[in-house]
Amino acid sequence: WGRSFLVERSAEISAAVLGQAGSRERAVRTPAWFLREERSSDESRAELYVKPDDRYEINDIASRCPDMVEQLQSAAELFQQHVDRQQRDDMPTLPREITELF
């Protein structure tokens, strides 16, 4: 399944899309980044791409930007918790470094 939420805070708009395929795959897309994760019981693999520059998702930069991988993973977890609790009206605002283009 996939969910997309557009959250408006005053005049600022933040957008993120969270997609999940079963319990093993998850993806987060913002205007600036795309994170794809494959998780298993013993390991996790993350791929990170700069958007919109890497249109075809060829240049995985996860190993060079572990802090951004961690921020996007944390945002995805928080996002998922709000969805699970049906708190769509109380979605947190994403940090600027996750949503803004360079």
C-alpha cells in the first residue's frame, strides 16, 4: 500500500510519500530525496537518491550520506506511527533539510 499526505503549516507546505510493500520494503519520497529500504530480520539495506537530479535512481549515495538516511528513516517511522494511530490531522512538519531542494 502507499499513502501520500500533504501537510500545510501556516504558509509552509511539506510533502512526503511513504510506500510499503509487506513488512520488508519501504520507501520515502520527498521533493529532495528518495529513500528505498529492504529490511529482514538480520540486516537492512538502504538506497538514497537525490531528487530531482537523479531521475532514474542510478547514483545510490546512502553510504556517503548516512545522516540523511537516518533522518528519513526516523521521519518514516514517525509518519507510520501517526498513520497507524489515525492521527492524520496531527502530522509532524518535516525538517527543511529533508524537503528542500539544494
